[in-house]
Amino acid sequence: MTDATAPITQDVLTLPRKLPEGGKLNLVGMTRDQMRAALIAAGTPEKQAKMRVGQVWQWVYHWGVRDFDRMTNLAKDYRTLLADNFVLEVPEVVTRLISEDGTRKYLVRIAGGHEVEVVYIPETDRGTLCISSQVGCTLTCSFCHTGTQKLVRNLTAAEIVGQVMLARDDLNEWPVPGAPKEEVRLVSNIVLMGMGEPLYNFENVRDAMKVVMDNEGIALGRRRITLSTSGVVPEIARTATEIGCQLAVSFHATTDEVRDVLVPINKRWNIQTLLSALKEYPNLSNSERITFEYVMLDGVNDTKEDAHRLVKLLEGIPAKVNLIPFNEWPGAPYKRSSGNRIHAFADIIYKAGYATPIRTPRGEDIMAACGQLKSATERARKSRAQIEAETKAG
């Protein structure tokens, strides 16, 4: 175990959000138990509460309805009770950019005026929504644009579920009563790979994913959700037992010396500590492998020696390796490995028996690719020193 005093610690609490006007609670993002308690507190008879949760749940998460008046199987006086006590709110879409390759990037405003980015990636056999769990990030990974933005706060469960709902709004994916059921889902997969470290916001991420996985609502199976962590070792086992989704690890290096720089949380939980936790991960099998994400940085972590070391490190872990050509951003300190170098690296991993897809960069023209996310307001804020330096240079 490495030095536990390394300064890569969770230093933020989810502050209670200021309630909307009139003190009404937002039902979005509540688990069934939380919603039941809220409905009872608002005057729903206890004997009816479970039924009422089921009715509201179906309207909100199956049909995508945000107006209590449209919940026509509820008595008018009960709809009034709901409207007097609750709201159904999702984050506001500030801008939507659509890439040449069909990728959509949403800049989304949440409580307090903060912004996060959400990315939808359409493919022939699936549609993946990349969602954020924090505004900014504590982890300062040196190749990641989000890591250059200081952590502002954790997102609430409502703000996490709301990202899925607003994407379905934009894609017009909510079913229409009486219409034939759509066989193809536009949002078929969710990856917690947007802004932030999900395991530093564990409870809110867990509750949001419970809502998303619920069979009577959005109904995405646990194997269609992948949580990506930089290696917050104490929360890894909880991810399996309390969420049950697929796991991806931002690995990116084969020695502690290099990983300490690329993924500084490695100073707290080093490669061996991380791998030991992954070997114990429940549900692990050849059908439920851990994905090791590995960004290809020219001259940093892309040698044949690195590839052979990676194979050795993966022994005993059902795994696949996702090679990510580095997506450059303004001022980035790294360059993308050459295509030849990436393919040579992939070949070594593949011949050792591991699936090794090379991720096709998507949405680069709208800064929506992996590691490029950073909210526009934070991007626009320059320090006085930066402005002075630019003025002198001019």
C-alpha cells in the first residue's frame, strides 16, 4: 500500500441544493423508497403509497411526462396534491452541438448555474450516452482536459438521471401511448465516463443508476451501464454489490512511475493495490470482463515493452483492453501515438488472448471526444495572470 497521505483525496460534500421556488421537492432522481417517503410526507395515505409510486414512476420514466396534469390515471385532486408539493425537473440544455459523425454534445446547466457536458455517440448497433458525475474533477489526470478544471461539486442523483432524460427528449425517444413498441433503442448504453470521478460521488451515482435500471421505467439492464473509475480502491467492491454494472478502469500506464504522473490517484492506490482489488471484483467472468482503458501517448506509454508489461499485469483478470488514441486539446502536453505504434501495441495484447479494440475518436470537431470535456464557463474563465501574460505577449 502506498502513502495514504498523498493529496488525492475526496474533499467535497454534496451540498444540499437550494430548493426550487416554493420549496417543492424534485421527484426526479429519487429511488422508489425515497419517493414513497416523500409522497407520504405530502399527505398520500400510507396504504396507497406503493401504488402511487408505481403510477408516478411509469409516467415520469416510461412515458417521459413532466406535467402532473397529464397523469390521467390519477384523480384530479391527487394531481393537485402532487403539483402543490413537487416538481419534475431535469437540467437545462444550454447548447447542443452535432458533429459531422453524428455525435451530439450537450452543454447542460444545473443548480447554481454550473455546467457539465453530456455526449451521445450513435453507432450502427448501439447508441451510447456518456454522462457526467461531477462538475470538474479532483483527479488532475495530466492528459485529460476535464482534469484541468477544478472540482466545483458533486452532481445530485436528479442531475445524473436528468442527463439521460434530456438526451431522450432530444432524440424523441419516449414512447407514444398506443404506438407500436420501438425495437431499436437510441440510448441503449450508458457510460459514466463524462466529467468527474463517479466513485467519489458514490451514493448519488448508485441511486441514479437504480432509477435508470428499474424495469418499469427507462429499463436499461445493468450490463448496459459501464462505470469508469481512475481506481478509487475502497469503493470498487461496492460498485459490484450495490450497483452491479460493468466496470472500466482508467489504467493508462504499466509502471507506477508513469501512472503517478498520468493518473495521480496512483500515489494513493498504486498499480498492485488496484489490481488486487480488481481480482476480487464480484461477478468477474469471461462474459463480464473489466475494461482497461489505455490512452496512447506518443513516447510516454506506447512502447512494445509497455505492451508486454500490460499483458503480465493482467494475468488472472478477465479483461479487455480499450486503446484510446489521445484526443488533443488546446495546450495539451502530449501527442497522439502514431497509427503504426498503436496497432503494434494492440497486436501484442491481442496475441496474448485479450480483446483489444482501438477506439475510433468521435466528435473531435466539437471537442466531445474522450478526455476533451470541459464546461464552457470554466473554459472561458481566465486568471488575471493569464490575461496579463497574453497582454504582454501582444
